[in-house]
Amino acid sequence: MIVARFLEWAETVPASRRADGVSALARTYLYTHMEPEEKQATEDALTALLDDPSPLVRRALAESFASAAAAPRHIVIALASDQSDISTLVLGRSPLLDDDDLVDSAAIGDAYAQAAIALRPRVSKIVSAALAEVGVREAVVALVVNPGADLAEFSMQRILERFGTDGELREAMLKRPHLSAALRADLVNATLATLSEFVMGCNWLSPERTQRMGRESREKAHVLIAGSHAGEDSASFARHLRQKGQLTAGLLLRSIMSGSTGLLEGALVELSGMRHDRVAGLIADCKGAGFAALYTRALLPEALLPAFRAAITALKAWQPDQGALASAALDRRLIGEVLARCSAAPGAENGKVMSLLRRFESEAAREAARHVLAARLAEEAGRNEGEILAQDQVQMFIDRAA
């Protein structure tokens, strides 16, 4: 009887009053004890209000049921397909929407609906994968910055494929915890590709010079990534670089002269198919015939074999500089030792080897000079700050005396 009177009343009053009445009826449904027949009648009345022409009424219904676990599920499903300012209320909060519902809503929803799903307190791998595949940029950014979103590796890769040129999105992805070495490497590649296009578009550098600088920066980043993910399977990272066409002899030589053989071990495991412990043993005895056979099996350039042997031997003899190791910077002592050992090696290909080593030497010298300059500037800034503080103290003393 009360429900029937409510529906009659709703036909005669303005939308704002109907919205107030809907909120009251919904609260009654959720929080008041009713007989089964009365509860069903109330549910029928609320269902009928889904067809109310005023969005104010449907929004009031969505606000009442958005977070309620006891809300009628069919009403919540209907509200999830309403216009954005209504659907986002339930899409972002309702515990009644399962993964299938959310995936379907993501597929047909606009940017607001997708962003509401992406910002739910918990977003499953299935829903995250759907948003990674079909979500607009704003929704994908919301997903990436949401700590409650369970993003699988393949979903992150898909996001990078779709929005790799977006700097804001790349930055958000880098802030995600527990990124794999492979994904970090791909983020570096995307960033360098964008920067290279910008530099060449401005005609600041020739395409050849830009490509070389990009390659050197990428290799340095890959060495740093390999060092910071030492606990991961180095062969998996090497496999990823190989698939991208970036696992080069120059990169491996750079990694050794930055103070680590980890990437070399992983690469030789990947390239030769041998066990990790066997590869590690052959690297330790780099002067033996076994290492030469392993090197040949990995199809690495024969001309660089003496440089690899010299670098590994020098690394074992010299304690790596911890500051250089932490920043993936080339160790000048190692390079100097390798240059000395390779300079007397015969062969027509030795000139190319020496050219590569001298480029490493030049890069290491410039990096060291930058560190020295930065240290001096910091020291000078500290001295000036001390002088300013002392002057302030003198001025305060004068002010008190006055």
C-alpha cells in the first residue's frame, strides 16, 4: 500500500522531490526490517524508477546503492550502464560487480566509466588486462597510478605498446613497485625513441650522431638495470634484449668494464644453451680453451675475444669502484688495463677493437670530470651557505645590540 502510494506520488512531484523520495525509499530497503512481500514490492518500485526520465532520480538511486552489498544486483547492473555521472558511482565502488561485469562495462564505457573502474580499491588482473587493451589514455593512467591494481607483466607491456610516447604515463609506470628488468629496459627504449625523434626533428644532431648517442645511453641503462636486478634470472633479461635486437658484444663488454660479469653470464647462457654454473666456471677461467669455445658457440665477434679476456682478467685483479658500479659508469682503471693488454695484439680487426675501447675511455673520463665538477660545485654551495648563515648571525647580534 505504501509503495503504491509512493509511485502515485512520484508521478506528480518535481524531479528534485522524486530524488529525495528515492533516497528515502532506498535507505528503507537497505536498513529497515520488512516482511518478504513488502520488501519485494519496494524492490519492484525501485526497479521501476530506473526508467525515470530525470537523471537526478537515477543518480539518487546510484548514490544510495553504490557501496551497498545488500542492494538489488539487477538495479546496480542497470545503473552501471547509465550515463557517466551515474554509472561511475557504482562502477567505482559497488561490491556486487564482478570481473565479468567490469570487463563488459570497460568495453562499452567512456573515459569516465573506464577511469572509475581503474580507480577501484582493488582491480584484478583480468580487469586490468581489459583496461590495458581497450582503455583510453586517462583510464590507463588512472590504472597505473592505482596501488590496488594488480597489473600483470603482459598488461604493462601492452600499455607501453599503446602509450609508449606518453611521458606522463612512462613516469607513472616507473613508479610501480617490483618492475621487471625487461619492462624497465622497454621503458628506457621508449623514452630514448621519443627523445631521438625530438632531437632529429629540431635538427640539433645528425641522424647518425643521434643514433650513436641513443645506443650508448641505452646500453648504459641496460647495464644499470642488470645490476639493480641482480637477484633476477640474468638469462631471462638477456633473452629479452636478444628478442629486441639489443644484446650486442659492445653492451656485454661495457657491462664488464662497469664492474660486473652478471649480464655476460646471462647472455652466454642464453646464446649457448649451457647451464649457468658451467658458464660461470668457464668465465672464471677465461684464459682457457673452454671459454674460447663457449665464446665461439655464442657467435660473438672473434675480434673482441682478446678484449673480453683482458676485461674479465682485469676485473678479477682490480676491485671495482663501488660508486661506478652503483651508477653503471665505466671504470677507468679497467679500461686502461684492457687498453694496455689489447694495444699490442696483432690483426687487422684490432683497430676496431681499440676504437671501441677508446670511446669507452673517453666516456669514462668525461663522466669522472662531471663528478669532480659536481663535487666542487656542491662544496662551493656549502661554503656559501655557511657564509650566509654566519652573516645572518652577525646581523642578528647587531639587531639585538641596537
